[in-house]
Amino acid sequence: MSDDEKFTDSAVLQSPRAARRQPKVLAVANQKGGVGKTTTTINLATALAAVGKRVLVVDLDPQANATTGLGLNHGDAEVTSYDLVLEAVSPAETVVKTEIPGLDLIPSTVDLSAAELELVDVDRREYRLQDAFTRLPVDYDYVLIDCPPALGLLTLNALVAANAVLVPLQCEYYALEGMSHLMRTIDRVREALNPGLEIEGIVLTMYDRRNNLSELVADDVRTHFGATVYETIIPRNVRVSEAPSHGKPVLLYDVNSPGSQAYIHLAGEILRREAARAGT
């Protein structure tokens, strides 16, 4: 099978969003760090762009890993997500092109670390990102927000702006710890700020088939959350770990790797589920 054929997995091509004007906004969130949140954001975005979707990644994490992972160096961007949220600049001023056709980025810098405090006294502090999205310069199919590993005002902005939440969950002992807190937060946001917010799904990450614990955790998560958990599991894979140091998603770094193929299949599963919900 050629690289192009692997990118254009026929399952991925089944999408009901071709004529949709408003983007599907996904907040990729988990308050626990090191769960594969940024890796999932940039590689899922790449897989969606590879099949012709217009995709925007919003780096809302002060660590700016999504920014560097998509090839932008620290300090290269003059206008960032900090300016979008705090200064209410136009999204058109913050969007930069990546080397991946159809995939744009609103970058982050360490300046964003001050936003949690600065947002406290700002008007409509929970709606800053949602307000900005009403002025997006392109008719994107998908907007993926890479949230910081905390349930503060930045993550709250993402949850208010999103249609749904995608939760990466690592196959490790403490995987379920904190999930109840995240679910309570989502329920509160739904009740008070964003009644349309849904759980898009839970994706199991860092699965090690050599480790019995990974299988036990995966079974436990499926028992608790049922069909909310994607069938696709993201394996531990050295190529996935290497790719960020080259400023590339793993799908560009090594499309043949198990990690790349897993993210391609995850994109296909997300699109198939969406097609099923839409009845197409």
C-alpha cells in the first residue's frame, strides 16, 4: 500500500461535513498532563486535513507544544492566542499557515501563562474564545483546541467555545483519576455556559501491548464509559515520540509507523460516528 493510499483511508473519506458552513469545534482536554493531548491534536488535525478538510488548530497551552509540533519556532509568531483571548484581536491576525495543505494554526507562547490571572477581571471572560470564533477568516470544517493541562479559565474558554470535548486518556494506573472531575466540569459548563456541549469521545493513548496493565486499564475505561470510548487505540510508539523534535506530526515524519496509522484510523472513526449521528 502506498503512502497516499494510507493517507486516504476509505473509512476517513466518509464525512457528512462537505457542505457545512460552521466548523465542528473540538476541545482536546484533560487536566492531567502527559496523556498525549497535544500529540492527538496535531496528528488528528493532520489526518483530517489529508482527506481535504479545512482544519484550524488553536494552541491554548502556554507550553506551546502544538505550535512547535507543527513546525513553528518559539518567538516566530508576533500575534498569538494570547492576543486573541486577551486583546480581542481579529483571528485573521493570528492564523498562520503550516506546511500541511488545509491545516492552519493559531500559535501560542509562554506569554499565555499570564492569561489565567489577567482574564479574571476581563469582560465576558469565559466567552473570549467563543466571541473570536464568530470572526474566523476561513470556513473551516474543524477547529481543534489544544487545552492546557488544568481546568482554569483557558480551558473554560475552550469548553464554552466548543461543540464537543475529545478526551485523551493514557493506559496507565491512574487513568481514571481526575476523569470524574473533568466530567463534573463539563456538566457545569453545559448547565451554566454552553448547553450544547457534548462528549465527542475518549481516546485511549500510550497503549503498550507488552504490558498487561494497559489491557486492564483499557477494559476498565470501556466498562465505565462504554461506547464513548473509541475503538481505535493509540499505541506507545517511538516514532510518535521522535516527531515533535523534528517539528512535524508523526504522519509526516513516518506515515508507515503504527502511531501514524492509529491516528488515521481515529480520524476515520470520528468521521464515521459523525456520519451515523447525522443519519447519512
